[in-house]
Amino acid sequence: MRRALALLFLPLAVAHADQWLGVRHDGGLSTHELERLLAEHPLREQENIKAVPITASTHVKQLLVQVRDREPLHYHADSDLTVFLLRGKGEIEINGERRRVAAGDVIHIPRRAVHAYINRGPEIGVAFVVMSPPPGPDDRVLVPAQ
């Protein structure tokens, strides 16, 4: 299993910074180009957050998430998240603890961990998010601010 994961992520180390590999519905791999996806799915001026589905299988769902200001505090009931911050800088709050994050950071968020990304930079934060297993219809649960 480790060897398979290493082979899957090895091309990421040599890929251009604005490209990454994704799993197609048929189980194959495809390269996604960040600039093209952002141009096709821009975050409009009146929008704060946009989540664009990239691909999904029975084991995983991949999203491109853009955040202008901040996410509301929430948790995922069904899925663990791995977040690859592609652009931006800010803070990630997980279970009440805040840490600084910047493009290039990878953040693991276990299911049911209350979290939010707060953008602290001048540009829109952009992340490639892997949810495993894929979320069900009631996965995202908002948490009232305290």
C-alpha cells in the first residue's frame, strides 16, 4: 500500500506547481491545471467561498476550494480531509487552536474536527481538498460561533 501511495504522489514532486494529479471515475489518473480551472470557475465578487468538484470515486472526492475571507466554523460528519493549500496565506482553526498556514502547506483535518480557514492575505485562498470517504448529503455541519 505504501509503495502504491508513493508511486501516486511521486509525479507531484516533479509536476509544475500549478498542476496536480487526480483520479478519474474509471480509476485512471489525469492532470488538472489550476489556471484553467480558476478561469472556468471564478470566485465572483459577491461570493466568499466556492467549492468546485474535480472528481469522485467510491473512496474519495476531490474539490478545488476558493476562499475570499473566511469559512464559517463547521465539521464534516462523514469525511477526513487533506487540504493542499495552493495559493494564499492565513490561519486554520482546528478544534479551537489556530495555526498560520501558507501556500505549499498540507493540512489534515479528521472528521468531526471543528475547523475553518481564515484568509489573511491579499489574494483569494485556493486549496485542493481530498475528502475520504466521500461525503454524504449531511456531511457539512455548521457550528454556532461562541
